[in-house]
Amino acid sequence: MRVKILNVIGTILLAINQWVQIILITRLLGLYEVGLFSYFLALLGPFVLFSRFMLSVLVPTQRKLAYDYAVFHQFRNMTNYAFVLCAVVLMITVDLSIYESICLFIFVIFKFYENKEEFIYTENIAESRISFLAYSKIYKSILTILLFAGATITFQSLIAAIASLLISQVIIYYLYDLKFSFSEGRVKPRMTSRAFRNIFYLGIGLSIVEVLNSLVSNIPRYMIEHFHSIETLGIFATIMYFATITNNVVVAICESVVAALSRDAENSIRRFGRSFVRLCGIFLVLIIIGEIILLSFGTDIIVFVYGDQFIGYQYEIVLLGILLFFTVYTKLFEMALSIFNIYNLQVVLQGVTFIATGVFSIAVIIPYGLPGAFIVAIITQVILISGQLVVLLYHWKYKVGT
């Protein structure tokens, strides 16, 4: 339990660290730069998630394959280099200035090393060695915020800020993370075309789910940037970061328990049910506390943190509070679906949500702008969680209960 709490603390520190990055960019560089930073995240998000192939879920939960970690590591390396190639092509096709293109390229290399680190996290999650995740996140948070703050304050430049992210990522990866890899440094079996196909076919469903999930989150950002302004996107991104922090905390707790819950599901479905319901109850208490704080002080917090330019967004804060509830439980139900190896139906659910996001974004965001983006996010989360509940109940009644 102590280790799991440490992992959550590490994730919260990492989320706060990322939040401070947004604050520093907003305060020192401006709304255009924070909008541009958010635009980079939105552009690369689908490519990053596809290249990861959701091995962090696939490796500890899959039962069809018995490959050594080194095989999965080689698979990740292939997809990671493919990510860089696709990102470079994207960088060439998107209308950016030379300065903005350099910023984006540095950001791509940063994500390349983050993907390498994420696989080491995957190995340790599968082994239930959560302490490494906790300390890695803590060390990374401290180093990153020191370098990022120093670079941003000293150079007043987005390119320096992004470069500091790359430098801190490389330092942590080589000086700390690599020591805890199960696959690095050992003799690697040859990656056969059969092994590649097996991993690809088993993981493609989860990978598409993550890509669609990313697009669902980012389509409103694309619409705001295109039909309104990159400054409006900056405002949306800064307020929405409360949802990002919430999502990161949920993911951290899921990382801590997914291996144990997977074993429970395999050995005793009733034990899994009790554990999962208890986990949902714990999150409900945390949500209630968070909602009280957000609705009572949310407007004051964003004005204090981001400045007077954020006065007058009470309505958006209320919409954000509604969104946070669905953000928590869609992630929990997504983990449950993966534990039961229900991958293909997740693709269908995310596909429906993706279509709904596109339709509602056109209908709501274009005329209503910023409030419309929050409304679209809520609608799509409601659609997704409804589908997840239907699939889980069906699986429980007709698959598990038989």
C-alpha cells in the first residue's frame, strides 16, 4: 500500500509539474505560446499513443502470448522510430513558421525518449514493481521543473522551454530508468515476422482505441484553433488541465492495481468484482471532495494562477466539474474492459464516440466557441461511459455468469 501511495504521489507531482509548465508559459510567454504548446500536444497525441501500442495494458493483461520482455521491447523500438518518421512528415505538411517547426521537432525527440521510458514503466507494471515508477516520476518531476523554470525565466522562449523538457527526459532515462529495465542489456531474441504479427494483431485494437480516444480529446482543440484563435485554444487548454491532472491520477492508480486485478479476474471473478467496486467507491469519495473544492474556489484559483485575463469563466468551471466525473469513470471502465481482454468492442465504442465528437464539434464549437468545447467534451464522455457500461454488463451476464 505504501508503494502504491508513493506512485500516486509521484504522478500528482508529475501532473503538478506539467501544470506549472502551463502556468509559466502562460505567465511569461503569453496565450499564443501556450496555445501553440497545446497545439503541438494535440498534433502529436494520436501518433504517440499509436506508437505505444498500449503495451502498458497489453503486457500485464494478455494471456495469449508468452514472449520475453525483450521481444516487446524490439516491437516498441520499431513503432517508436515509425512515430518519428510520421511526425516529421506531419511537421512538413502543417503550416508552421521555421521557429515553430524547430520547436515541434524538439518536442518530437522529447516524445521519442518518453516512449522509451514508458516501456520500462510497462515492464515494471507487469512485474508489480511499482516503487520504481514512483521514484522515477518523483525524480523526473523535480529535475524537469527546475530545468524548465530556469530555461523559461532565463530565455523567455518556447524553444528553450521545450528543449529543457528533452534534456531532463534524457538525463532521467540514462541515469536512472535504464537500471530498472528487464530487457535492456540482455541477449535479445530475434524479432520474427510471426512475433511481430502476433503482437500487432493482439494490440491493434487497444492501439486504435487510444488513438480514437486522443482524437476525441483533440478534435475540439483543432476546431478552436481553426475557427476561433490559438489564444482561445490556450484558454481552453489551461482550464482543461484540471481534467488532465485528474486523468493522470486515475491512470497512476490503475497502473498500481491492474496486474493484481487481472490476477483476481483470472482466479476469482467475485474477488475481482469486490475489488473493482471498492476502487470505484474510493474514487467517488475523491470526486466529491474535488468537486466541492473546484466549484467553491475554481474561478479564484485560475485567476490567481493564470492572471486577470481569466476573469469571467465561471460557466466553464461548472462544465469542467461535470466533465471530471465522467473522466474518472471512463478510465476505470476502460481498465476493466482491458482486463477482460475486450479489445474489439472498445474500438467500436471509441469509433462511435469519435464520430459523435466530430458531429457535435461542428454543431456546437463553431457557433459557441469555448463553452461549446466543454459541452462537446461532456457529451462524448456520456456516450462513451454509457457504451462501456452496456458492454461490461453484457459480458458479466452472458460470459462470466455462464
